[in-house]
Amino acid sequence: RSDVLIGPHRKGIRMIVRWLAYLVVLIVPAEKRDWAEAMRSEIWAIDGWWQGVGFALNCLLVALRLRKAAQDMADMRALASRSAQPFRAGLISGLVCAGLATVIGLAYLDMADAPLTLIASNVAAFTVGVLLLAGLYHSGGGLLSRYTALTVAGAISILLTAAFGRPVDGVARWIALGGVFIQTSLVLMPVAVVAFARATNGLSATAMSVMAVGLALQPDRAVAGALFLALFAVVLRKGGVTTIVPALIAFAAFVAALVKPDALPAVPYVDLILWSAFRIHPFLGVAMWAGCAVLLYPALAGNGADRAAKDGFFVVWAAIIAAAAIDAYPTPFVGYGAAAIIGYVLSLFALYPSEQPHKGSVDAFGIDNFPADSGTWFYVVPEPVRDGSAQHTVTPC
């Protein structure tokens, strides 16, 4: 045969083939070592030495590609870990702010001689909020679908509350759960606003419009105004028809809520307490204002969160606090009220997602294919290396 060599040349070719086979085993990642051992045995079993050299070189090329893919995958995971660090730190800081404001509220309730059941209710609300937040982070589905689902759920719940909620003096803002009255708008509107700022699409825009109508029907002037101002902040940051239309409908709903009568009296330990606390003790009044201010910190911290989401988060809670200072509306955290506590903790989910988006697209070897100013964002989820290629699930958003 033409590929059979005689003498030292044949021995030299044999040695080269064996070294190439040995290099294949050394180069491949550990998870492909069995494949490499099988290829080495295949190389040694080939009778034609020139064929053996060709097959060994081909195996060596595949081994190099596998090694490169494994290294790129490790780099991507390290990048994702570094990218997630500020989001984890932001979530922790948000929970710390919520916990601090809750403690200030408990101190106020104690110094104001509030019933023990009110103090226990606030503690339970914070616990429930944290548990629901953990459930959202461990729920299935992509982030965008979960954000949209939150806006839809919030819109339906607020509209149903307006239609079938527990009316008080012609105002239907509450539902009864186990003997506790929950204001659904304070639970669901803040997280829906921040989720809408992240997942702005036709369905979420429709949901926010329906939510605004529900607030007008209740009516709830404070939350309707907070919704309009937060959506206006999102419009300024993102623009587009899908943000402008809900903002206009929210403005009309706010005007309608202002026109409708709302003669509910102030509730002890809930309404106008930012001022009455100073009569108990000046330092308590200052602490309560500080407790409200600390709630806004997550939107101001440099945690890498989406700017539109941070704007929506800041404006919606600043507006709710301002309404509580102006008129007889619930004061979040530093007074009695489970709804605002749960709603604030849930809104942290939309502010700090469980995955960090990367701008552009990543191909099989983790290379950015889109220019930095393309405006296209993707969630890139790496999967195990298979058959010599790095595979990813790439979701545009």
C-alpha cells in the first residue's frame, strides 16, 4: 500500500501519531475525557499511518475547539456572577431599608399605645412580603413573562376590588382576608409599575390602562395620582406609544378620582401620623420622616438596576409618602398597614431581577455580535457544551 512506510520513517510517523493522540487527551476538558480516550484508541487502531495522522490532527482540532468553548463558558459564568453581585447587594439593601422602616413603625405604634394586634400585623406583613418575594424569585418562566404577568394580575385585582371589594362610605379599596382588610392597590400597583418599566409591551400597557380605570372606579386619589406620576416618569425615560397611552389614561383616571367624592375620615395610627408623631415626641417625628426617606434609597443607590425601573420605583413611593403627608391616606411602613409593607417588598423583585441582561447577542463562543448602541437587550442562559459547540438560550427583550 502507498501509505506503508519502511524503516525509521514508519517508526517516526508512529511516534507522531501517538503524541497527537496523547495531546488530544491532555487538551480536552475533563467532561470530554472519555471521548478523548476513545479517540486515542481509535487512532492507534488505524492501519494506514497517513490516515492515522490525518485522523489524529482532526481530533486535535476538535479538542482545541472544545477547550476554547469550555474556557469561554467559564468566562461567561464568571461575568454573570460579577454582574449579579450589584443586584444581590441592591436586593439586600432594599430589604434592609424595608426592615428599618418597619422597626420605626413598630416603635411609633408602641409609643402611640396602639393595640398589640396592629404591631403583630405589621410584623406578619413584612414576613409575608419576604416569603412572597422569595416565591417570585423561584417561580418558573422568563423574567419578561413574569413582569407582564405581574402587571396583568395587578390590573385584574384592582378592577375586581372596585367591583366587588368591601365598600366603606361609597369607597371600595379593600378586600377582607381572614378578618384583615387589605388595600389591593398598595400591594399590587407599585410592583406593577416597576415591572411595566422593565417589560413595556402591548399587553403590559393594556394592563396598566385597566389598572388606572380600576383606581378611578374605587376611587383612590392617592394611588391614582402615584400611578400617573410614575408612568409619566417612565415616559420621560423610555418614550414610545406603549408608555404614553397608559400615562394619558392614568392622568384621566386621576382627574376622575379627584372629581368623585371621597369623604373617608382619618384612621388612627394610619393617616396623617407624620405630623401627629411630633406631639408624642419630636425625635419620633424625625425618625418617622427618616423611615419614609430610607424607603427611597434603593432607587438612588448605584446598584446597576434599570434606570426606568428605578425612576418608576422612586416616583411611585415618593408620591405615596407625599399623599400621606398631605391628606388622610395610609402612611407606608411607619404606621399601621400591611398592604404597603407587602407591596414595597414585592416591588423589589422588579427592581432587582434574578438575571443580569447583557447588551447585544452572544454566539456559540460568547462573542458580542451587536454594537453597544444597538438598543437590543438579551438574556443569555448558557447550557452545557455538547458535541463540540457551546449552546445558549438567548431571549430578546
